[in-house]
Amino acid sequence: MKNVLIINGHQYYPFSEGKLNATLVDKAVAMLETKGYSTRVVTMSETINVEKELENHTWADAVVFQSPVNWMGVSWSFKKYMDEVYTAGMGGALCVGDGRTEDAPKKNYGMGGALTNTKYMMSLTLNAPEEAFNDSSEFFNGKSIDDLMFPMHMNFKFFGMQPLPTFAAFDVMKNADVENDFKRFEAHINEHFKGAA
């Protein structure tokens, strides 16, 4: 594993300028490049070139998706990115259709992924406190952050990608502990990206 694509899915709002997500992206780039990885970064504020983004995905050995969780999902700008880039990738760059064939039209849905040697990692920032998860008496009814992001996991699985553990920085708007989040993020990167091989 030597090439890492980092996608910053942040959508700018006056109350959420994206500084934390941008800093986490910068930290990831610095750490990964020190370990010998090549990195590419795409942000939702850029003009997206679909063919370039497909090439970025096929180039990458790993994709890091850095994003706030907005209304229990990804930002509208990243959803637009997915609608444009990932739909175009269904022609073979990312997957071959939906994996089904005329001979077995009811089997193997989602099994046509072309990125079977690619890993992905989600790194998320949330307003919700960590205590809102994994507790049946709290808002998410005992569900985990990965349960909340299940549609994103399925999107990556659709392309055959393999998951790395998710990182999350919780309660970043009301009770931020940014320094501790940075330390945990650095440890997470060090654990799951040992060095370019």
C-alpha cells in the first residue's frame, strides 16, 4: 500500500468553517508522506473533474474520507460528488454495473466492485457526544457510529473496497477536546498505516 487519496467532504457554513476537518486532512497528509506514502487530496470546494476523480480512485491503495456528519449523513456537496463520480464509475472504473448478470439476475447484487485491493477509512467529526452512541437509553438507541454510517460503508463495499476502522471526533461544536482528538487521530493513523510497502 503506497498511494492514499484523501477526500475532504466538508461543506462550508458560517457556523462550521471546516477548520477541524482541514487540519485533520493536513495531519493525515504530513503523517502519511513521512511514512513514505504518496497522497492526493480533493475537497468539495474544488471544481470536480469526473475523469480525474475516477483516476484518483483507481490510483489509490487506500481512500481516507474525512467529513463532518451532517443530518445523520454526508454533506450535500459530497452526495453530489458521489452522484457524479461514483455513477460514472459504474462503467468499469469502480465497478461493473451492480454485479448481477443476465444468467443470474437475482444474485450477486453489489458484487461487481473493481477496487478489491483498495482499503478505505472514514474519519468523522460530529456535534453529537460519544455518549449518544452504544447506549440503548440515548438518542441512537444503542447504535454505533458505524451503524449510523452504514450507507457509506455499503457505498464503498459496492466498489469492493475493504474497511479500516472508523475514527470519530465527537462533540466538536459544544464540548470540543481538539488536542485529545488530534492525539487519538495520530494514534489511529499510526496503527492502520504502518508505512508504504
